[in-house]
Amino acid sequence: MTSKQRAYLRGLSSTIEPILQIGKSSLTPEFTASVDEALAARELIKITVLKNCLDEPSAIAQMLAERTRSQVVQVIGRKIVLYRQEKDGKIVLP
């Protein structure tokens, strides 16, 4: 992913609301499956890491990206933005 594409996705992500939250149980197989389903449906998702989660948001983002074959767009504070392009291509990158 180029920096221009990443900047475009960051702009799109600024208007969307977080759809998932990671709590004290951190990354479970069920949570990873729900992230995978959300990426299949939306391509670009935002996740909130709650304060009771002891893991670092950047480490969680990297692990989720590996497990779901997606890319980390950005991690700001406790917000994670992930992107995975689907075959039908709802989001067209520049």
C-alpha cells in the first residue's frame, strides 16, 4: 500500500464510527472471526481498544492484520483502522 492510498483510507476512516471493541479478554478467536466478517462486509473498519485491555493497541493491530490478512491503516491512541480489499471492490484506491 502506498502512502497516497494510506492517506486516502485515513480520510475515509475519519467519518466512520468504531464497530468493534476490544476489552480485557483481548484477542480471542471469536473476536478475530468477527473482525474477519466485518472486513468482508465493509473493507474498512475502525476498532476501539478499551482501557481495561492490557495489551498495546499497536501490537493488537499488527496481530489482527496478520490473522485476518488485512492491512493496518493507522493506530491513533486507542483506535485501530484496518483495511482489506475484497474482490467486488467497494472502495477504489487511487
